[in-house]
Amino acid sequence: AQKVTQAQTEISVVEKEDVTLDCVYETRDTTYYLFWYKQPPSGELVFLIRRNSFDEQNEISGRYSWNFQKSTSSFNFTITASQVVDSAVYFCALSEAEAAGNKLTFGGGTRVLVKP
Amino acid sequence: ETGVTQTPRHLVMGMTNKKSLKCEQHLGHNAMYWYKQSAKKPLELMFVYSLEERVENNSVPSRFSPECPNSSHLFLHLHTLQPEDSALYLCASSQDGGRGNEQFFGPGTRLTVL
């Protein structure tokens, strides 16, 4: 069975600090997809990134970067020079290629609090 | 309207009431999902519809009854709920229900069962 673990339940930083969110996953599939979503206080989950299991290139998008390491089953997310607007709960999720209906398994989420 | 909308945003109901949650997606997608988010558990998938057919029912109690009349609308009918059903109910949509396609979420309905 697939499983996603986000060991950090809450992280508090001061604005402009970098923050890294850990995500470790378990799956038996060789083909799978990993996601990060952001959930601000408004409640709506906002899609940030998707990665497939064959693409281990790290990615940078503005202040966001992702480090996918298949060898350690990790897909970590770093926010550089954090801002107050980054305060939210961040979820890592996994979708297995063989799962019916594009089923997403979410981690427990990491709450990020950025203080001014 | 754009994206995925949900109504109502907040709902308070008694255990004997019957109510429905509505979700509408304006993205041209053909797969829709219901998730439950409670304080004690991670986001849980409840139902998946692909091309208006239910393809996943994640062991959800029968007091929750989904309906997908077309690819743009999804309902969740509620009856005789329990207080532990109080949660944020999120709707999402994606293209094809295909493996790995990102899902787009609505703002959710905050449900309180008294």
C-alpha cells in the first residue's frame, strides 16, 4: 500500500529565512507521481508541482525548489527567502500509476508559519 | 465563475437532517473527486467519478451518497450524519482521471454536525 509521511507537523521561521519541508513516500509501483499542494487559511488546496518517477531532475520555480531523490524515496520542498504569504499548510501527495481513478494519497501536512 | 466552486461554504446540520453539498468545475475536466479533511486524519479520498461513472468508493459509510449528473457537477448527499463527520469536505477535478494528472480543488464546505 502507498504511504506518504511528512514528519514535520509545524515549522516556524522568520521572514527571509529558508525553509525545507520533508516528504518521504512508500510505493510498490515503479511508475508513480508525486505532488505538492499548498493550503492557505482560505482552505483551498493549490497545486504547486507534479513529478513523475522517471524524472529525478530537481526543479526551481521562483522561490520554490524541489529535490526528488528516488534512492531515499524523498521529495523535499524548499522555500527560499520566505515571506508571510507563504504561511500555509503544505501537503505532499502520491499517485500510483496502477491505482484506479487517479487516487491521491496525502501526507499529514506541514504547517508553515512565517513571522514578519 | 472559474476553477472549482463549492456551495455552501459552511453548513451546520443536526443528525437527523438531510442536506447536499454541491461542486461545480469550470475547467472542462471529466473526472471529479470528493475528499474529507478532518483535524484528526490526513486528507482522505471518498469518491472518484470518471466520465460520470463512479470508479472509486473508498469504504465510505452509506450515509454519504454521491451523485454525478454530468462531468461538470458533483453532489454529496448527506443523511443521518454523526458528529464525527464534522470536517472540511473538498471537491476536486482533473482531466481524464488519468494517472498523474494534477487535481484542482475547490474551497471546501466546512460541515458541522450537531
